Amino acid sequence: MDIISGQVVKGMPLVKEGDDLASMIMERFALQDNDLVCIASTIVSKSEGRVRGLARYRPGPVALRLAGRLRSDPRFVQAVLEESREILIETPFLLTVTKFGHVGVNAGIDNSNAGPGRILLLPEDPMASAERIRIAMPEDCAVIVTDTCGRPFRCGVAGVAIGWAGIGAVRDWRGEFDLEGRALAITQEAIVDEIAAMANFLMGEGDDGTPVVIFRGLDYPKEGGRLFRPREMDVIRARLGDHRP
Amino acid sequence: MDIISGQVVKGMPLVKEGDDLASMIMERFALQDNDLVCIASTIVSKSEGRVRGLARYRPGPVALRLAGRLRSDPRFVQAVLEESREILIETPFLLTVTKFGHVGVNAGIDNSNAGPGRILLLPEDPMASAERIRIAMPEDCAVIVTDTCGRPFRCGVAGVAIGWAGIGAVRDWRGEFDLEGRALAITQEAIVDEIAAMANFLMGEGDDGTPVVIFRGLDYPKEGGRLFRPREMDVIRARLGDHRP
């Protein structure tokens, strides 16, 4: 029939450290082979104990300098630095590359969702998180860990994938360019981002309430491709200059 | 039940200038109120006669200069300039702002899909295109005209919306920043992009074959918001510098 379906998993409880997300999902949804399970990074992080008290951070000189310019809490800036391997933009907001390669404001740290004085870091290794959840499911499913990101040129945030397992990041496709402007013969469609975007839409506002979406009927490759653009392939990143602290 | 569905419209014929897309879709799919009809910009452009022969373009001095640096056909570069109101990047590829405000490589012109010596421009006014198609449908549907775009920081292309009608571009949401780094109290989720992304995934490779996807069961606002980021809100665009020809 070529009809695909998407459905939020109802009744997911609040997630805390140590919770088994795969079981929590399977208790509420009858998974089938080939289902694609999209999970908001917030609950993956919570299950992995990635909540931190700001008080534990000791701002170094870089954090103090940046926090002054940003008028931010230096402990929060220190947390961002500790989750990042590179700073792309220092002001008016911190855009960094996380240790696992994702580019996001404040290294994707959520300071609104973990209680006063507490922050929620992204999963340390979202690819491993996705795989861990996937293999805990007896069905042959794929898993995407989603986050929301702003974008240049376009207003608003949209869902993206930060980790995935059992699905390839990309599908071969047409016309991209390398830094020298050469059109690449074989290129890529970022299907995990496209699916994560729709999942984010279905999760709706306050994704803590419905942080899991299951798609059924999708035709996707099981593996292949990369998602985080390498520096040498990123014309716009190259023009942001070098902001290494 | 809160299950959403998505389906490609099968058997769409090749589209030519003057074709009535709404009728072509309705003949092949029983639309219902609230359905969301996603249509690839390629067929919208073709129906609007946006195929051009390269021979009609007379390259001016800017096109000649840029074409030399880009090693491109100066007539193609002239076409890009004529569709653009601003150049953001001159090399190694042309990133421009189209006259209707969308940022894309080569102003979104497709030089692989219209036959030898011919190019396919984006619709002149995709918002108007979407509305025209929408009002030709007796059901109360929404329409999104989709295109694919590369992105900084992330590999591959993904579907985005370039025109929409009967749906708001965004849904209010949390935490963005203005150019001074102030967090905005009310912000936006770019739902038309999120939906367009999934539509693009479902259209699959060679979107001329299945360029229409219908979603059913989505909960979306009927209006509101903007999608193309204004210059004064775009930190990254500001750092690309001024490349006005």
C-alpha cells in the first residue's frame, strides 16, 4: 500500500537516571520489525544521568571571559566548553562542535528542562545510545535520537538526528559541491534528519510529554553515510573563522 | 487514535506547462479536509512554464566574472543572478537569496532536470503557487511546495518548504536568540520545513516519479509565522560578509 504511519507513544512516564527506555517503549507500543523509533534526546540524556548541577562547574579563564561577553553564568559557559571540542561562534551566542561532532548552540545543553540550578547535557555518545536502545528491542527496529536546532537562513528550530542505529544517515543522491566547487558525482540525502524533523513535529511542544514517535512502513537503508559535515567540506564553517579558545 | 499517515500519489504523469496540478492530484487521490499536500517544486515550476533555454541569457560583466572563477557557463550564472536579489557566497559555489527570500545554491535552479541546454527555475512566487493549488481543491487542505537544500554543519541535502498555504510556517516554541544574544521569549518551530523534510524522504530519489505526498491526521496551525530568516536576525549570514555584485 505504500502508506506510512507515524504515532506518538502515549503515556511515557517521566524518565530518570537508569530507566530502561526500550522497555518503557515496548510496554506501551507493540513494535514490529522495520519500525523506526524516534526518541527525544532529553529523555535519553535523563536515562543516562546527564543532569548536572551548575555548582559542580569551576569556570576557567575562557569561560569567565566568554561569560562576560555573553552575560551568561560562567558555570554554564564552562559546562558548554567541557562538552565541546571547538567553538564556531563566541558571540552573541555560543555555537560549538560537541565532542561527538554535532554543531549546536551551547553544545545542545538544555538549561530550562532540568530544574533550578541544573542543566541537561546531550548524551555523551548518541550513536552508542541509539544502538544500546536498538539492541534491547527484540524486533529489528531502527532508532533515531532527535534534538532540535536552529539554522542559518531559515527561522525557527527543526528536529535533527544526533544519533542513529539500524538506519543509514544518508541515501545517495545528486549534486553537492566540495570546497573547490566541484560537483560530487554521488551525494547524499540526510534521511535521518528528514525523519527526525517529522518526529519532532509529531512530538509537539513540551516533548517531555510525548518524546517517542514510531514510524511504520518506511523504506530506509540499514546503514551508510555520515551526518556531521567535516570541516574541509564546510564552506560556511570555514568563513566563520577560527574561534578556538 | 493520533496516528498520522503519509502516502505518495501514484501515477502522476510528467508535468508540462499549463498543467493543472490540483486536478492531476485529485484524479489520483481522494483528498479529505485537513489533508496536507506536499508537492515538489520541480513539477510546480514545470506547470508554471519555468523551463528556460540557456541560449536566452546574455551574460553581463558580473556573470562573466563569476563564471570565470566558478568555471561555470556564464549564461547559467546570468540566470542565477536574474533570479536572485543578493549573493551570499560567490565561490566555490554561488549561494544566493532568491527574489522571494529563500537562500539556496544557484538560486535553486536545476540544471539537470530540464533537458540539454535547458534549466528549470524555481517558481517565481512559491507562496502564490501553493495558494493557487490550494484554492483549486474543494477540500480544506494545506499545501507545501518543497525543495531540497544543503546545509552548513550537516552533510547531505534535506527537504525544506519554499511555499505554503493553509498552514502556518511555524509553531510557537522556546529559546532562540537575536543578534544581541537576547533569548526571545516566544519562538518558533519551523513546522513546514519539518513536514517538507519527511515529504522529501517519501518522494525518494528521482522525485519526478513521485513528486506528491499527502499527509493525513496532522495537527497544524492554519496560519502564522515566517520562514525566511531576516538579515538582522541571522548571525551566520552576517559573518559571510557583503557580496553584492
